Amino acid sequence: MARLILVAVVAFGLGGVCGYLIAPKGAPVGDTPKKVERKRADVPGGRPGGDLPAAGKAGLGTTADKLEEIRRTMDRFFRDPVAKAQAAVNRLVDEHNQWVKARNAAHQVQREALERRLADVRRSQAQIEKLDQHLAQSKPSLTDKSAVEAYNALVALRNSLVVEYKKLGKLCADDAKALRESVERTKQDVSARKADVEAAKRRVEEELEACRRWFAAGKDSAFWADLHAFYARLHQARRRAGSSAELDACIAEVRGIRRELGARAIRQQAQAGGKLILVPGRLSGGEDCVFIVDTGATRVTIPPSLVTALGWSDRVGNEVEISLAGGVRIRAPELLIPELSVYARGARDVAGVVLKAPEVGVDGLLGMSFLDRFAYRIDREQEPKLILQPRGQ
């Protein structure tokens, strides 16, 4: 039988399709920090002047559903969907190839058994032919009783060999038929299994295309904003109803997802070799954040939902006008950040503003109100690229 051709392992050239590249959208410039008037009790929850929706007493049933939705979104769109798609198809291909290998091995066993059976048939045939030659050359005289008996014994032996030969021949024919049928079934199964693998590849390609459309439509940004709002509601619920194991676990999980997306943003920006510098930061209370280093921004920016989550409403003051890149000026609420640290370099009472998170995985801009507390420099040739030293060193 001709050797079956194994299916080659599929490898998609789709790297970076679902990738995310941070692009600068401007930085506040030209504003001088002022003393914050701590008189506003409300903090925008995603739009100027709006409050976040109440979370109810605890809302754990709804919260569980929301968490499950977030997990599905993370798994589908953010946790390396291209690699997972490739791995899923390659597993199918590997399974198919292993199955083909096993079937070929089984056919080889059948062939070897058939060859042994054919060898037995050939030996039996050779014995019969040899006896036929001997019998043809040694016909006895009918008067020689002992010679006749010897001749008849050889004839009986020859006939028994013929019976055995026919049995072997039938077994051999049956084995050959079984091998042909097995090979034919395998060919049919190979075609069906190849079709299954191709269908799986098409499903994966459709899923990756859906992933591309999801990112192209900006739904990643909407998800990031929704995650922030949900995080704020969880914290509001805990402040309102008190701490519980279930609610604390939900908050911890969402905090972990925020960290995961932050690390993803830093990693992708580094891999893309872009001009932006992303750094991990930590706010008072141990809240991890990611900032874009922006020496053109006079203040640090924090998203409104995170301000709500951290309970900093009483630190939000009046709106001030700030400048963004390109000369655009906007108004944003002032914020006094209790404590902020980057690479273990901390500062207290840092002037900031409440501004929407700039990108997925990024919470805000690390502006001069923090950087001016240190002797800082930027070195794009080393890690970390932002170096902070106490002033006077």
C-alpha cells in the first residue's frame, strides 16, 4: 500500500492581529498646580458630572454574572487568542497524524502477517512440487508390494500437503482481503478526518476574524472602561454594605485582571518599540496602576472610576483648564493624590487631575507633578527606561 501522507502542522501567520499598540492622545500641559478645594463629594464615573450607578447592598448574584462575562472576554480577546487558536488547531492536526501513524503501524502488522502466511504457502507448494517430481520418477512395479505401499504413502502425504496448501491459500486470501478492506477504510477515514481538521481551521480563522473586528471597533477600550466602572461599583458596595469574603474575592479578581491588562500593555509597547514609555506605579492602599511617562503633562492623571474605587471623592476639587497636545484645552477636576510610587520611589500629596484612562491597560499619565519630586532621566537603551533618584544625589 502506498504510504499515507501525514497532514502538515498548521501555523498561522497572524501574529499581532489582535495586538494592541498604544498611541499617544495628548498630555496636559501648561497648568500650574493649585491648592485643592476638598468640597466635592461626587466624582465623575465616566462622564463629567455623573455619578457611578449604585451597586446595591452587595449584588453578588449580578456580580458573579458580570465576573463570568469579564473572564470570557479576557480569555477570548486578551489572553493570546492567536497562540491559543494555533495551539487548538495544531492539537487536532497532531491527533490526526498520530492516528494515521497508528493506522499505518496496524497495516504494517497485517502486511507482515500476510508475508509470513505467503511464505508458508510457498514452502507448502515447494514440498508438493518436489513430491510430484519424485512420484513421477519412481512409479513402482505393481508386483512389488512393498514398493507400491511406499509409493502410496508418498501419494497420501502429497494429498495431505495439498489439503494444507489449500487451507493456507484460503487463509492467505482472507488476510489479503482484510488488509485491502482495512486500507480502504483508512483512506476513507483519512478523508473524513482531514475534512474535520479543515473545518476546525475555518472555525479558528472565523474566530480570529471576529477578534480582529472586535479590536477594530474599539470594543477593547469599551471593555477597559466597563471594567473600571465595575471595579468602582464593587468598592462602593463594600463601603456601603461592609466587607465579605465573596465581595473581597470579587474585588481581588478584578484587581488581578487590571494588573494583567497593565502588564500586557507594558509588554506590547516594549515589543512594538514605540516612543511611549509605560511604567508600573502604585497608589496609596496598594493599588497597582500603569502610567505613560509624559514630561509635557504638568500633572498626574487618574481615571474617575479609579478615584471612586479608592474612595478619594473628598480629594477632588474644582475643574481647572489644562492643555493637551496640539493646543487643545480641556477642563478636568483637580485631585490630590495621597501617595504615588514608581519603581519604589514615592511621593505624597501629588497634584493630579481626574481624566479618562488613555488606553487599555493604562490608567493615566505620569506628569511633572510627580517627576519634579525627583532627579529623573529617560534612557531608552536600558530597563527601566525611567530612572528616578532623590534630588541632590
